[in-house]
Amino acid sequence: LGTYLSDFLCALDWPAAAIVSVPLHRERERARGYNQAALLARVVAGRLGWPLLEDGLVRSRATRSQVGQDRAARLENVRGAFLWAGSTPPPQRLLLLDDVCTTGATLEACAEALHEAGAGEICGLALARPR
């Protein structure tokens, strides 16, 4: 799957300065044992040779699962849930990677935190979108 995303990005010819994945809250990642978006981002970054910013964007508070919520509830659920904790500002051009995009609320909340920290252009990409 990461190979597919890498090939897709090459075809787009949109060079990013770095890749950042949508973070899970530390409690959810500990319970699950992994962050699927981070795993995809590692493969994509490795194949493209782009830096992967693994510790910059963080989920600062736990949020309810987005499953079953409408767009308005999803937006409210993740509002202010992300922040940039990197020691330097994020690069100007970033690829923001997630595993699934339903309404885009999580990607929007992440992009907002990245913009507030100084990022410029952010391209959001998800592996899947539910029907």
C-alpha cells in the first residue's frame, strides 16, 4: 500500500520538503500497538527519499472515535486536538498522510496546527475513503 502511495505521489510530481503523519493519542497508540498512518508514512518517505517528521505533530488530547459522527461533530471532536511540538518550525511544504479520510475533519485540524506553527503549503493524502 505504501508503494502504491509512493508511485501515486511520483506521478503527481508534487515535491514536499517532508512527510508528517496524522498522530494518534499516546494512549490509543499504546493500546493498539501501532499507528497505521505512521507506518504508511515510513514506507512512502523511504521510497521517495523525503524526510519523515515523526515527532513534530502531536495529538495533545484524546478524542472520541470519529466513527458514526457527522461532519459537524467530527470537526468539533478534533478542534484544537493537534499541535506542533517540534524544536523548529515545520517546513513550508508538507505532505500530511492519513490512513482513511471520511469527512476531512482530522486532516483539516492537523493542517490548522501545522499552519499555526509556520507551515505553508500542505497537501493531505489518505490511503482510503469509505463508501
